[in-house]
Amino acid sequence: MFAASNQLLWSMIGLLLTIGGTFLEAYGITLPWSWSKHGIQTFSLGVSYQIGAVLLVGCLGGKNAGALSQIAYLVMGLTLLPVFSQGGGIGYVKFSHFGYLLGFIPGAWICGFLAFKARPKLETLVFSCLCGLLSIHVCGITYLIISYFFQWKGTENLTLMTQAILRYSWLALPGQFAVVCAVTVIAYILRHLMFY
């Protein structure tokens, strides 16, 4: 599909986008029919652009570039570079939400794999992004359940584990769906501009 140099380039772009997206909060705007009363206003979606960056590199660079960029991101974060939302270091593996970061690797790979199975259409790109997002959440929830058994920070009891699942999966989904919509449109436009 891609030459090794192109995959390396997309991996680097994906790594930079993921690092940048970690610290950029996603915002939406009010609906057009309320602009006459209140004007155009922005509101927080409650998520960052991090998962959007993970899925975008899968849609644009393919499965290998997507997975490689996320492996590089995790290696950077676990070797004390503060690229994660709460810093970095090997101790980050004991954070209950680390499983979502681990899920970036299969999420980017699955998204990239499905995005290049057919010609780029909005519906195929949406499907690939949603499958990538689902795999991130499956990895994250699985890690939360494992961390409950090891009594790691944030999941010491069943109530805390349930709250963590609600916080990192259920409550984040609406904002992440909005980010997936944006990623799909951007990927669709860029894939057509780059003729692949």
C-alpha cells in the first residue's frame, strides 16, 4: 500500500498529532437556529483531540503507520517524557486509565486496516473510526477490570471501578463521537486531495 518512507512519515505525523491532541481540549459550537438569540457560542465537549489524532493517522497513514505512531507515543510517555495528560514515567502503568492508552495501538491499527479496505467514502471512514474507538474502549475497560483485581490507584473497590468506567468510557463517548465526525470529514477531504 505505502512505501516504508511514507509509513515512517505518517508515523511521525501521527506521533506529533497525538502529543498535541493530548493537551488540546475539543470544543463545539451552539446549533445554528440558536445563533439569533444568543450568538455563536462555544462549549467544551469534555474530551481532548487525542483519540481524534489516533484515528486520523489510521485513516490517512494506514494500519502500520497508525500502530507505529502509538507505540512510539507509549514508549515516549513511559520513558519519563511528559507526553501523557498527567505526565509520564513507568509508574503510569498503575493508573487505571492506562488501558485506554494501550488501546491506542489496536485502535489505530484497526482503523487504518478498515479505512483502506475500500475507496474512501464517508460511511467507510466513519465505520473504521468507530471500530477503532470501540477497540480503544474495550482495551480500557479490560484494563480497568484487571486493575481492580490488583487494587491499583482509582479502582480499589467496585464502586471506584464503576465510576472509572463511567468517567473514561460512558461520559466521554458523546464528545468522542463529535471528534470522530470531525476526523471522518478531515480524512475524507485529505484522502481525496492526495488521490489515495
